Amino acid sequence: MPGVFLRVNIMNTAALKYFIQPKTFAKFPISWNEVFGNKNKLIVEIGFGNGEFMAYSAMKDTQFNYIGFDTSITSCYKAQVKLFNLGIENARIVLDDARFCIRELFSQESIHKLIVNFPCPWPKAKQEDRRIFIYSFIDTIANVLKINGTVELVTDVQWYAEQVYEKFLSDECFYVDEIKTDFQREIKTRYEEKWEKMGRNKYMVLVHKKASRSVQRLLEGSEDMPHKLVEKIDHSKAKDLLERKFSCGEQTFIVKEFFYNHEENRYIFRVFSADGDYCQQYYVKAVKREDKYLVKLDSTTIPFRTPAVKWSVLTIADEISK
């Protein structure tokens, strides 16, 4: 039994080579050629579930590099183990919001194909902004997809397929094939096979890019993080930051918790920030440096250095100083 436990842990550790942590990168967009060590074309899958579609696609088409995005820790774990067990080298995964990351991590006309298999359609009207193909993400696709590159959506929800079809059809950067209902794919997801056996309908929307569109990125270039030295800290002002909300255009942040270590003379603030609809949580600290305090990000958390994150550090420094 101990031997089995050891082998499982060794396998799990080795499987971590597939896991990309983009927040640790110094510059954006990422150089995927350096990540993979080659110049193969990039195929991106959003919401890879257990990873079976990505894994078998990567194993079949070794001339492409595959990058999967998912927000589920469980899915990322299962996908890594599957990739490791199959000995795949041309795939990587990212645990984060695909709509934000695809805009920030990929340069213009760098993605050959984008695949979305059976996404949650978020059927309620108030949930519409949670759907993948919102208009701002279509703008992103118009930027990062190569000319003649494709978007492949497969869903079992007819109204959702029709909605996505209409959105791309009305965009001058794309042309769209008629929605397919009678199709078979060489590689299928586990749910696709299950639903076919049940006789459940499925729909494919195939989109082709014909022109590019510019898009504003938040992380483009170097990721230098601002910090600030302050002469003294007003303890009451530090406490008063709790639950205060700061807003400036698309950027907002709020201090959710406040900690003070008297022995170390250290302040810690737990912060939630948002750049548009992309939210992050992290810690900002103020530590004594000789006769001053240095206010900076705490290294226990690594957020993307977005405008809201940078602004929160500088604003907190201003608010707590005497």
C-alpha cells in the first residue's frame, strides 16, 4: 500500500508540468513558442471538463499545440493526470477565466482554432453576461484568431447555438456556416457519446475569421508592480479602510479584511478588485523598512497585475499614511 501511495504522488507531481500559471509571467502576451519549445500552431479549448477531448486530440495531431482553459480545480487535476498517463507533450492547461486570459495571454492572430464543447448556456436572462460568447469576447476572438482560423462550438441546446450563430453572422470580421445537426466527430467528449446513445440532438456552429479587429489589453508589456514608501501609518485610518469601496471607471476594489501584527509592526489588507467583469482576491501589506513603511503586494498571493490591482496598492498607501 505505501508503494501505491508513493507512485500516485510521483505521478501527480510529474503531471504538474502541464499546468501553466500565467500570473507568474513577467510579460504579456505570453510567448507560447517558448512555453512549448516549438512554433507549432495553437489550438485552444475552453471548458475541457475531464480533458478527454483535448488529450486525444493532442495525441492524434502532434503538429499542433493545445491549450485548455477551465475554472474547475477538479477538472484541471483530472486533465493533468490524463495527459500524463497518455505521455502527451503538446498540451498545457490554465486554471482561470478564458474570456479574460485569451485576450491577455495571446497576441493578435496567434490562435489557429478555438473549440468550445457543450458549455453551460446560462439560460436565464440575468445570467447572459456569464455566457462565453458575449460581444466583448467576440471582439477578443476577432483579434487573437488567425485569418481563416475557426471557432467550433458544439452544444445540445438549440436556442444557444442559434444565438451564437446570429452574433457571429452579424459581425463583419467573420462568416459562419449553417448550423449543423447531422455530423460526427472523430474525437468526442464523454458526454457527447452518452447523449448520442440517448438520441439527444446536438448542434455545431462553425465560424471562420476573415478580418481582424484591435482590442485593448490590460496586461500588455512588462508587469512591473508599483509600491510606495510612506513616512508613517495612521492606525485608525488603516482600520477605517475595512469594507470601503473605491471606484474609478472600470476599476473597483474593496478591502474585506484588516490584520495588524504588533510585534512585527506589519499591516495586511485582504483586497477584492475588479477590472470590468474580471475579479481577483489578494493581499496588500505594509511593512516597516528602517524609518518608513513599504506598501506592496504580499507574496502569498499572485494576482494578475491589472490596473485595478496596481491602483489599489497605491490608493491604500495614500489612505493609511499620516
